[in-house]
Amino acid sequence: MKYQEIQHEARIAPQPVDRMLSGLVGIGKFCLLLLVVPVVVEIYKKPLAEQNAQRARLETLKTERDQRAATRDKLLRQVEWIKTDTAYLEMRARDHEHMHKKGEYVIRIE
């Protein structure tokens, strides 16, 4: 049998042009990254500001809704008292409508 010695090809040292080109490619990637990151940030910045504005508007609307619900509940209670409670109706007529009973004198000190 015949044996042959196989030698791996020796690695060839990179030529100066190859090193320069690979360096330029690395610099190009870095510059591209520097251009892409601000664009991405700018794209997401505007919707984020709009979203925050909408959240603030939602909070004000919720507060307004709660205030109106409280006012509605108060008015519904007053309507119910007017329908059922004669003492409340009399008090309401005296205080808000400045009414009085026959033969009665009302002196108001304000």
C-alpha cells in the first residue's frame, strides 16, 4: 500500500487590500446602524406621544363621567324624595321657592 501525506493548505495571510475592504465593510455597517436607529426611534416616537395624549384625555373623560354620574344620582334621589316625601317637598318649597303657609310670616336673615 502506498501512503500519501496530505497537507492542508497553509492559510494565506490576508492581503492589505482585503483587510482594508473588510474594515470598510465594518465601518459601513456601523454607519448604517447609526442611520437606522434614529429613524426607528422617530417612527415610534410620534405614536407614543399620541398614545400618551389619548391616555390623558381618557383620564379626564373618566373624571368627568364620575362627576356627572354623581350629579345624576343626586338628582334622581331628589326626584324620588319629591315623589314620596312630603316633608322634603315642603322644605324644598320653603327654602328654594321662598313659599310660606297662609298666616305665616317668614323672616330671613342673610
